[in-house]
Amino acid sequence: MNNKLAGWDDTIVALATSPGVSAIGVVRISGRDAFSIVNQLFPSKNILIQPTHTILVGMLKDENELIDEVVLSIFKGPKSYTGEDTIEISGHGSPFVQEQIIHACIKNGARMAKPGEFTQRAFLNNKLDLTQAESVADLIASNTKASQKAALHNIRGGFSNALKDMREQLIQFASLIELELDFATEDVEFADRTKFYSLIESVQIASRQLIDSFQLGNVIKNGVSVAIIGKPNAGKSTLLNCLLNEERAIVSEIAGTTRDTIEEMININGIVFRLIDTAGIRTNSKDVIENIGIEKSLHKMKTADLVLYIFDANTETKEEIAEQTKVFEQHQVKYLLVSNKLDLIKNLIGDMEEAPVIKISAKKQEGIDELRNKIYQITVVDSVNTDQTIVTNARHLQSLQQILQSVLNIKAGLDEKIPGDLLSIEIRTCLFHLGEITGEVTSEDKLDYIFSKFCIGK
């Protein structure tokens, strides 16, 4: 890919900071005419003769009309984020002022940037590969320390470097095997099959490790959904309030108080958990609204990453709980039993045969720290070490699975001593899928789709 594609040599402009009132707003402009456009708006100094990485202060004008007093940060290509001539205009954070600045740039020859277009140009100008570019969006969207570190690791090339070594060695062997085809009548081997077999095994191990890391990566990026399920008055809403440390859900002694689901987020050890308080599950309600809430509860139960089944330790029997766990197992739901109302305990239920029970008093906030730790242990299957490469992108996962399949096919081909031309085809397939991840093999339509999910101005 390169920036000679149609429409990639013009000049784009957009607000780079969040829209709305703020102390400062930054408008970014990038492209071949960025300097000449801003030079028409900035009479204080001639931007065209300024060295790169210069900061200028002065008034910005549209013809004779004063717009704002601004700070210009000048970056000459290729030493800029996009690889093109780029200027960042830092002005006062009035939405009206920001709109005036953008309008003046457009009037003088720029066009409004599409979502992610600045980063897309950075990719097209070889400032970033596609995995690094996607990690920029992940960093912007990060809301925990773990997601931030995972994104930064990949922006610095952690994932790219893991793939680069695989790709270079495979290209080398592919070239040697294809060279053998030119000497097919002489029965020579330029590619050492023993070394190649060893390489294929290492690629197989590396790709499988990356695939396996996606389960943790998905948790880091998207969080874990936890549905709080139970009968009416079991203490679901009180537990939600306890875990959040705030009065978020209405609590009362009236059965069926919660009619709809309530969703809130908490951070446990750097992972986001989406807690879903649901309507109490019972079969004999004649209330139409409550029954709709119960249907929603059952749906949340089936789609959650973890179900907390909370029950009143004084009223619910082991037989009733066992019946409920059968439902979870029938739907292949991961669950944790939570025995509530320890402060009123009369009939202490120990560990069930089916699963351990966490004993709490939501009202007295007893056992809540143990519950938080247990939730984390059950759902986060590995330690969150974001200094290692963790796959967080479903697109990458799909390509890695195809790489692994190609590697297994190559391995089988080596075992069966298939001809070099057939082996070469499978190696090229593997290289194709590696290139799909980093962007060395892609299409303009696919790029547009990937970058359309970015925010405008980045």
C-alpha cells in the first residue's frame, strides 16, 4: 500500500480534541497544502520558511476577520504523525471558534477528514503498520490500566515484531524452495528441510500462543459481563450497591421491586466488569411488567460471561439451588453461587456438590472482598501481564487461525514429502494471512472499514 492512491494527496482538517466547551481545542490539518493554507490565515509569520517542530504564537484571521489567538505546532513531513506536512492549531475551546477555524481551512483548500483518516495516512506513509494503527484506536478507547498497557505494547510494535520474524524466515524458505523449481531436473535441495521443519514448529507454537491469548485479550478490551440472578428479595440490588459502593439500585422489602435490568461497571484489578442487576426470577407472577423483566433476566443469564446466583440462606433449600444449577449447566453458563443474609442466618448452607458457595451479607457488607476476588479468578483465566503480546482484535484472531491451519498443512506436506511447488503454495498462503494482519496485504475497502471505526480527528 502507498499514499499514491486517488484522493490521498489532498489536504484534510478536523478537530483533534473532544467536541464541546473546554479550555483548549486542537484543530489538525495535514497534507500537501497544509502549510500554504494556514499561512494565509496566520499573518504573524511566514510558516513556509519555518523549520520543522516549531511552535508559533499569533492571531489567526480569515481575510480581515479575527478568529482567535492560537499556538501553531509545525511538523514537516516525513517527520510527523501522518508522514505529511502537518500543523496542529491550538485555540480556545469554544465550539464556535473551533468551527470557524475549520471552516477557514476548508474555504482555503482543505476538506473535512473522514474518521481515522490521519492514522490511515500514517499507515499509508509507512509510519505505522496496521496492527499499530488499530492499537491507536484501542488506546483511545482504553478505560483500565490493563487495556492501556496492552494497547501501548502493540503501538510500540510488540505484536508486529512477533509476526515480523515469522514472516521474514518464511519468505526466505519460500524463496529457496521456489529456486529449487528452476533446477527441478537436477534433483537439488537449496532449502534445508530439517531447519524448515524446526521453523514451522516454532511458528505453530507462536501462533497457537497468540490465539490462546485472545480469551484474555477480549476480557482486557471488552470487559466481563456479570449477571446477578436470583429469586425476588434474595438481595440482588443490595449486592449491586455493595459492589459499586453506592446506592444505584432501589432496595425494598417488596418482592419484585426490580422490574428491568440495571447495568453498571466496576474495575477489579485492572479489568472492567459490567454488573447487571436483573428482575427476580419466579414462575407464579401475574404482573405483566414483572414477567417482561423476568424474560430479560433469563436472556441476560444466557449471554453473560458469568452468573452470580444469589439466594437467601434462610429460605432457599439445597434442592432448589441444585435445580437452578441444572438450568445453568443446560445453557452452558459459567456461574457462582452466592449465599446471602449471613446476618440473619438460621440454616447455614455449606459447599454444594455442584459448586462452592461464597457466603456474604450484602446488607452488612460482609464477604464482599472475597466475592470480588472470586469473580476475578473465575473469569480472568490468566494473569494480566501486558508486557507480553496479547491479541485483543477479532480480525487478528481470524488471520492467526488461518495461519495456524496453513502451518499444519505445511507440516503435513513435509511429513508426506510433497513436491516443492505444492509446498510453496501453502507457504505463500501462510504469508498472505500474516500480511493481512500487518497490512502488507490488504485492500482499500478493508482499510476504509477498519479506519471508519476510529474517531474523527485521529
